[in-house]
Amino acid sequence: MIRGIRGATTVVENTPEAIYEATVALFQAIVTENNLTPDVISSVLTSVTSDLNAAFPAKPIRELAGFQFVPVMGVMEIPVTGALAMCIRLMVNAEVGEVVQKDVVHVYLEGAKVLRPDLAQ
């Protein structure tokens, strides 16, 4: 079964270093919590809020050992008034075997924990 695994995090500054570091931490947490390997990941969709334009969050995922062949794409979030700022979101589509939807581990880090307090660890 292919499942979508969500995650989000925030950064405190709009720099390539901050964006890359936060993206890698979030992606690695999703991979670890869901016992994923590169071969079971179909694709990764990254998104950023409009205040993050210093770097593409897809880049550091593609540069991780073993993940260079995983399709990764980036988009910009809709600029909704009052939305969480400086936010990076991921949607990892992966083959998780017989894992049921409620047992997928979604990851919310840093300031993004407010988006889904029911799922944040």
C-alpha cells in the first residue's frame, strides 16, 4: 500500500543553511519513524511559505546518500492570511506494506507542532 506521510517544520531565518538543515531533519525523522528506505519512496513533495525563497528544500533531500533517484519536487504554499510563517512542509509517498492509515507516523517539528498537535510528538 502506498501512503502519504506528512511533515512540517519551521525555520527562524530565510537562509539556504536554515532551509537545508530543517528540511533534512524533517525528512530524516519521517524516514526513521516510518522505517523507510529510498527504494520504497515513490516521491517527495516539498512546499514552503512565501517568506522562504533563499533555497529549494528539495535540493538537500536529493543530495542524501541513497536518495538521489527519488523524485523530489517543490511548490509554494497558498499565502493564506494568518497562516504559519517560515514553514516547510513535506509529503512523502511511500510503499509501507500493510501499515494502516492510523499507524503512519506524521512528523511535526519546531513551530509546526501547532499545525497538528494531535500528531506532533
